[in-house]
Amino acid sequence: FIFLIAVFTTLFLQSAFANKEDLQKGWDNFFENKRDDAKKYFLLAVKSADTKAEASLGLSLLAKEVDNEEEAFKYFQDFFNASENPLPYTYALWTTACVNSDYSEKRPEQVKFLQELLVNPKANLMMKAMTAYVLGKHYERTGDFAKANSYYKQMGSVNDWKVVGTFENISASGFDKDYAPIHAKNDKENYTNKVGAPIQWFDIPSPRKDQWTDFAYFFYYQNSIMFSQTFINSPSQRDAVLRIGTSGSLKVWLNDKLVASYSEETNNDLDTYLMKVKLNKGYNRLLLQIGESEDLGACNYLVRVTDVNEKFFSDITFSKDFQQYSISDTAYKVETYNNPYEEFFQKKIKEEPKNVLNYILLAEAYARNEKKQETRKVLKEAKKIAPNSSYVAYQFLSLYIKTKNRTLLSEEIEWMKEHDAKGYFSLTYQVEEAFEKENYDEAKDLLNKIEEIYGTENKSNTQYLLDNRIKIAAQKEQIEEMIKLVNQAYEKFPTNYSFVNMKALLDKAVSKDTKKSIVIWEKYLDRTYCETGYEN
């Protein structure tokens, strides 16, 4: 009997060792761009309970590398269900093919996953708000506005604001200027804006449907500073946490005390800036300064106020109208909180400094909020460990696009073409280059190569191929080919806005009958809410 126990123990240990070895081989091949071998080893490792979670994550990242959204999400679900702590990974990969890709309409399995995540007791307030936002976007896209609003309201944003602007901010010159609204004594004061026109504070009727307050609705915000203020009425003195996300630079004053100052202009997510402050009894003036000077393409903000335990206060109110407030207790030190999911990967790196997976996931987490310097620093460390990895190279590419560094971007593309010529993203960048050179025959050959290597079972890849083949036919004035491809694209993807638009415009041009175009748009808008579609 003792002998049998010893035999079974030995076999178990050998099996566990083999599974971990398969997992390690999977990662070794992944970071050497040997994707078929990596997948083979991950599929072996996924069979064992102790390596299933990480192997599933590897399979999800492999699918992400070829833009296979459905497969990437499927394997990420397997990872989520098998992992002891999947939430930091969910945060890092939130806007990738592994979880969401974008804020479009979701597939049923994605909706189910998000609805379960929203009530997950381990998810923090940030994660739950992110989830409510995506569900709101989904139902907005499908035209169920009541359900969309019910999810948006769960985010708990502050929506009572007065705004004033715009003030000069060319080359960020206005960030540290002492503009008059900072010292406002009432909301009837007159100011002069950057073009010499008289301005005052004014109410905003409501934020966007998704609860972000968007300056594009009220101002021509380019190269400008804008101010927003609200008054928080607290029945007692207490600690509170301001939770803010922005597009643009940010300064925050509470009761005339500067509690936050971030000069870097970024498009970031909710709860990017977390600061512990003190609310006085009675009214408290909360003033935001948002700046834009770098052609971000957006200028907005979202504010939430909670206690230090991530609970919304049930007894505070907000007023957009000017109120008298106390500045008696402003000597305290403001405490800032770090992103807990970023801290998770920072800790993992300290524990496992040679594990490149932690570096790339921390870089993904940083990139979500455009923390460019932090992203660059961690990717440099990742490259030291995995110098041949196209995954790391692609993260660098994304960084260089955001920082508009065309020199380093070109160098990284050339590196990918040399070291991973058949990689999906390497080939797609080569297609872009061919279009820029107006070499449409080369672009066509590259698209054929992508189809040969990666097939058409992947819906994202099929849409990519059709879209670019239509562009080639249009540029070469191959009208019959273009009509055939547009009809094919519309038939396969009737909810793809780009293909619907092409079909409507093409039918109108060919038949000279506007009614046909209108019918196509009506059919699309019957099931998909799209403001641009209504404008068309």
C-alpha cells in the first residue's frame, strides 16, 4: 500500500512538472514569435488545473496578436474562471480583444460576462464603473436607452456643473496662469475670453449620455483652458476621495486649496486621479481647470466623490449655483492613491523580475491611461528580457503613435518587418506603407498573404481584408470589382457602419435613387443607434 502511494505521488509530481514545463515552453515560444509552437504547448498546459489559468491567458494573448476577438475573449473567459485573482489582468487588457476591444455592441457571451463582473464582490469601485460604462454603451448602441441610462447612473458621476471659458493655452502656456475664474466670488462675474469677448459662468444642461462632461458640446476647446465648478454640501466635516478622469491637463481646487495638478495632457479613463481630501461642514467649492493644447481630439472629464472605503455618500448633495463656503480647514496634506491594478503588477515584477509577462501587462495597464513615460520605462525592461518579441515591439509601436514619434515608429516597423515578417501586425503595417506609397499592387499581394496565413474564419480579419480590398478597387477605379466587394461586405457584416455607409453611397451613385440609400440606413438604424447614421 505504501509502495502504491509512493508511485502515485511520483507520477503526480512528474505530471505537474511536465505541465509547468509545457507552460514555460509556451511562453518561451510566444516571446520568440513562434506562435504555432506556443499554442501547441499552451494547449497541453491548459489540461492541468494548476497551469490552466496562465495557459489560457497565453492562448488569449496569441489570439489577440492576430486580432481574433472571439477566440481571444473565449480563452480570456477560461483564464478568468480558473484564476485566483483575474481582476488586475482584466483591467490591463480591458480595451483589447481579450476583453472588450472597443465600446461597440457586445456579443451575448460578452454581455453575460460583464453583467457577472458588475456584481462580482471582488471587483472594486473602479472596475464596476468601467463595467457599467461598457454595458451602457452596449445598450445605447442597440437603442435600449432606458437600460443604457440605468447602467450609466450606476457609475455615480457628479453632473451638477457650471462652466466658463475659453482662456488662452497655446503650447500649454495657460496651465499655470492665474485666470480670474479661479478666484470667483460669485457666478455672475464677467470675464474676457481669449478672443476678447465677454463671458460668464453658465449651466450645462447635462453631461453626455455616458456621464462624461464634454467641453466639445460648449466650446471650441483647442488650445484653451476651461473651468468647471460645483458645490458639495456635506452635513459634517469628513474625509472624502475625489476620483477624476480627463481628456486634457488637470488642476483641482477644493475650497481654494490646490489639491491636484497634472500638466501632462492625456486621454485617460475614470478614476485616473485619486486624492483624499477634507470636506468642511456645509458647502465646499470644487473647481476644475481642464486644458488642451496637443490636439488630443477630446476634452472632457468625469468626477466621482466617495468615502475612503469606496462607498458613495448618501447624505451629500451637489449644487451648480454659487454658494458661500468655508476655507478655514485647508492646512491638511492631500493624500493621493495609486491605481491598485498597476500596483499589483509592480509587485509581481519585484517578486519575479525575469517574468516578462508581468512587464507587458503593466505596460498595458499604464497605456490605458496614457502614462507614456511609465509605459516606455517598463517596455525597455521587457525588451531586455525578450529582445525578439513582436508583442513588445507592437506595444512600442502603440506608444510611438501616441507620442507622435515618427522616427522611432519607423524604426520599430522596420524591426518587425525584419524579425517577424509574417506576423499579423507586421503585415498590416506593411499594407499601410503600401497605401502611403500608392503601391496598390503591393498592398493587394500583402492582403493575399494575410489571407493565406491567417485565413478568413476570423471575422475581424475578414472585415480588414474586405475593407482594404475595397479601397484598392476604388483607387484603381475598378468599379465592378468595388461593387462586388461592397455587396459582399454588406451581406456578411450588415451592422458594420463603414460597410453600410459604402453600400448606401454606392447604391445611390449607381441607381441615382436616393430612396434605396434611405432604405439601407433605415434597416441599419432599426437595430443600431448611431448618431452619424441619423445625420446621413
